[in-house]
Amino acid sequence: MNLLPVFTEKTREFCLYAGFAGILFAIISTVHVLMAAALINWFVLLLILPNLSAVISFIILANAGRHSFIFLNATLVLFVCYFLVVFYLLKNFVVIYSPSTLLLFVYSLSIVIYGYITDLPGKLRERYVRVKEEEAYWNNKI
């Protein structure tokens, strides 16, 4: 068994705090969409899909799940698709430049960039493998 720490306390705390902050940003953005932006155009209600995807992604990140960056990348793709559809179909810049939506998009993008720079997806996968190895080891002993 390899006991070298790959997933340190600092990495775990980063996942936890980044996940909680992302959940809060996503909830704020969803409330903003439901309250204010829905009055602008019904098409804006489609923005709930990327917001809910962001909530799920950041919940998985807060739990240090190995699939969190896959979900975060999917969230970013949903945001970009939404921005492009709104820009090309509606030609409505007010819908695109919602402060809470842009804040959530930029925050998600910065977390993904920082995660890949620090190899956080690799550390999460390694943590998952080690936990499974330890469960298998103790499963045969007990």
C-alpha cells in the first residue's frame, strides 16, 4: 500500500471551499434568473439548465468527487452554448450580461483552469483509487 499523501489537507479544503462558493454563486444566479431575467424574455428560463448543472458540479466538487471536473466542463459548455444561442438568435445583449450569470461563468472557468494547472483531476482520481484499494484491503480482513 502506498501511503504517500497525494490528496493533502490543503487540496481537500480547496475543493470544499470552492464547492461551497460555487453552490452559493449558482443559487444566487438561479434566483436572479427566476426573479428578474424571466421578465425580459421567456428564453432566459433556459438558463436554469446551466445553473442547475453548476449546482450539481459544485456539490460534487465540495465532496471531492472524481467526476467533478467532467461536470464542470459540461457546465461551461452549457453556458457557452446558451450565450451563443442567445447572441445569435435573440440579439439581446441584456440577457447575456446578467451580472450573476457572468459571475458564475467566470468563477466556474477560473476553478476549472486552476484545477487543471494544479492537476486536481489527477489527484481526485488518485484519491478514488486509493480509497477503493483500502476498502478492498479491509474487506478481505474483516
